[in-house]
Amino acid sequence: MTALVHRRQILTWPNLFTLARLVAIPVFVWLLFDRNNRGSAAWLLGALGSTDWVDGWLARRLGQTSDFGAKFDPIVDRVLFFVAIPSLIIDDSMPLLLAVAFVAREFFVALIAVLRHFRHLPNLVVSWEGKTGAFAMMFALPMFLGGESTLSYATFLAWAAWAFALPGLAYAWYSALFQYLRQTLNDMGMAPLPHS
């Protein structure tokens, strides 16, 4: 009976949607490197990034929230991010310094999460600034890729990529340093960083 309940918590529509997003990640890599089709790869990457909210919406709408889904969704988001960034670096579609700044922020937040886990602190609550930064960055990535493609509107995408990337990076690092790290230091009883 317990196994059946556990299976029902895993085999839900939201989790199947998340699984479909995970399965699509190798397709993105195949389009970019095997088919040498930057335009299609950019569209797929944009679709994968912009549908991040769908699984959570389905879970709430269908009453199918689960602990597994709460962990599975952010894992897939991180896999997508850590596959997309190196792919764009290898493809030379994105400035290296900007890519390093994106990845460094993700590692920094991951370290905070690990620290909170080992200190038995509650999970971080994602802030509006953190969500906005992640949203902007996930839109900037396919735009950088599309900006290097043969798409007729590639020039516009190249400009729009910077319009999303710079504020996205600013929001992302602000949330990491002045919200997540500050919250963690407070929860540990240590002096917080000065707020700016």
C-alpha cells in the first residue's frame, strides 16, 4: 500500500511534464552540435526556460503537489542551466565573462543551500528578486544563441540578450548576497551583511 501511494506521488501530470523537460535537454544539445542548428536550439531552450512555471501550476491546479515534485523541478532547472551555459560557451555564442558570472552565482546559492542543510535550517524561500533574476537569465541564454544564428531577427535577439542578461545578473547576485546569504547568517545567529 505504501509503495502504491509513493508511486502515485511520483507518477503525476506535473512530474511527467518536468520529466518531458528533462528529456528535451539532450535534444537541445543534439540540435546545437549535431545538427548545427542554432535557431532551433535557441527556440527549444527558450521553450524549456519559459515553461518552468507550468509544472508548479499543474501541481496546484490538479491538487498533485508532492515532496518528490518539489525536489524534482528545481533539479531539472539546474540541469538545464548547467547544460545550457557550457553549451553556449563551447559554441562561442555567449561572452565567457558573463557565463562565468552566471555559473558562479548558481554555485554560490548552491553552497548556501548545502550550508543550511547541514545546519538543519529551513529551506530558502525564493525571493521576488531571485525569481526575476533567474527568469531574465533563462531568457537571455536562448537570445544569445539566437543572436548568433541565421534567423532573420538575429540582430534583434543579440541586442535583447543583453537587455535581459545585465538586469537579470544584477537581480540574481543581489538576491544571493543581500537576501539568501543575509537570511542564512541571521538564521545562524551571526551578524548579517549590511543591507544595500
